[in-house]
Amino acid sequence: MITVNNISEWAERYLNQELSGQEQAQLMQAVKADPDLNLHFKQAITIIKAFHSGAERNAVKDMIRSVGAEVKTAAAGNDGQEPVTAPARILPFRKYLRTISAAAALILVSSLVTMTLVSKKSGKVDATQYTLLRREIETIKHSQSKIIDSLNKEKKEATNAEDPVSYGGTGFALTNDGYIATNYHVVKDANAIYIQTNKGENLKAYIFAMEPSTDVAILKVEDKSFRFGKTPLPYNIAKAQSGLGQRVFTIGYPKDDVVYNEGYVSSENGYQGDTNSYQLEITANPGQSGAPVLDKYGTVIALITGKQSNTTGTTYAIHSGALLELIHSLPKAANIRLNEGNKLNKLERTEQVKKVRDYICSVKVN
């Protein structure tokens, strides 16, 4: 059973890719169902990753050693005798999770203060702001009603009718049987996740896998009988990086209806030189986070994630390589088989869009 007391161990095994497919599904279901557990899971992920970064890692290790020394002294008791030494592999990490959290927070604050002082000293102020394209949809009750009606028709026993839809983004099919790619920031605070297909189907989904550092997540539709279509996906996912000037297009859900935009790769690096992202010259609006970016051949090269807020067309997108890396890190039991073929490369753009749109969905979260 997954609890707050052992969630850090699960988090460590998750990052080390030691979970079976069944265990990973169990973990995702558990953190989805319990907000408090989800909070502790995210906290543990952040702390564990801190151990793998240079100076921060050393600072936290020093703190742990001091905590360990205090525990050892207390365990010796008033007689001053040395207690039995625990195996070397057992560290006080899990027991002192909150203490470590405080240390990690201090390190982060210190780093931010240093950056601020350096910025002021240099006299340079970066007015550019990065805006995530998650759409707030608290007032869109029509979509919520459609989802609830659909769920009630398919499952009379469903208890999700009172779930308020509060924000959303876009996702696209990885496989025909309900695996969907989107941005992690679209679903990271989710209590419940729904997808709405271009055909009008409304289905509940859950987080199957995620990588917060690259802002990618994989969802899975709960209904095991669901299929996007009767044939394999018409597009594939790029393994290599696209070049400067590549013409691209995207399809997403900034509103209830699907919207098409086109543009080009304006920089091979993203916001502030991020090498995991592209900078695109393309119109994108809130709700298009997670939307696929396809090249002229119909190959998915990236996922829309954010935009430069003081411009109309400067948009950022995560490389498809980050998504492939997450998929390849999963246990074999996950069994996500990506389509290698591409049926779009010889089609006109209107035909490409017509075939792709049925595999793109609106992601709605509460």
C-alpha cells in the first residue's frame, strides 16, 4: 500500500526506473486519488533530484550528516555507549524528509537571491516573461456539462458529476489505444482528468508517466476498450532535431473547437537558451499547451508549452526527444508501441490536418 510514510521510497524507485508497469500504474492512481499524497510525492521527487546536482547536493549531504550525528548521539543514551550501527546503505533521508525539504528550500532561496543581486549589479533587467499556455476554463460550463452527461450515460454509477472543470490544455495520441502526450504543467495539480476527442467522446484519464523537468506527461484513458480509430496513427514522432527555418503547423484547443496555426522554427533553442526546446514563430493561445507541432511531412517534432508574453507570435515548444526519452525510460511492461510509419508525408496540408485532427484531444482538469 502506498502511503505518506513510504511515498519517498516509491519516488526514489520511480526516478531510478525500478518500478514495474503495474507498480507504476498503481503509483499514478494513488497520487491522483490523494492530493496530500500527491504533494508529498512531488516534494520527494524534488528533493531526490537535488541530490544529483553539484553544490546543492553537497550542502544537503552535509545537513544529513549533521542530522545523522544528532540521531546517533541521542540513540547512545545516558550511558554514553555506542549504539548498534545500522547498515551503511540506510540513510535518515525518509525519516527527516521535512528537514531536508527546509534545507533544499534554503538552497533555492539563496540561489534566487544571488541571481537577483547579480542582475541588479549588471544593471540589466530582462522584461521578457514566459507564459505557460494552460487555459483557465472555470466559466466554460458547456464543456463540463457535455463531459458529465457522457460519463453518466456510459457509467450510471460515476461519481464525477460534481467535479468542476477549472483549466485545460491539449493532448495528442501516442498510440491508438488511449495513451496521450501532453505537458506536465497541464495536469500536475489534477484531482481528475478528462479528455474530449474531436468526435465528441468524453473520457476520464489518469497520469501514466511524467517528467516534470522537461514538462512532458503521458496520460492513459481509463476505458480499456477506447480506440482513437480503426487504423494505426497517421503520423510518427521525430527522433532527430529539426533545423532552423523548418515550416511547422500545430492543431490545438484554445477553445472548444479545434484550431489550426502554422509558422516556422525561428531558433533551435527555447526560452533563455533552453536546449530542450525550440523557439517558434507561430500564433499560440492558452489551451494549446501540449498541442503537437508537426513539420511539413506530418512528423511530430515538439509539444507547444509556452509563449513570450510581450509578443504575438514567439512561442516555445519542447523537443519530441524529451517525450521519447520518457517513453524509453518506462519498464517494458508499459508496452507503449509508437508508430514508425508516416502516412502524411505526400499529402496536401488540408488532407494532413483532416487525418491528424481525430488524434488530438482537449484535456480538461479539475
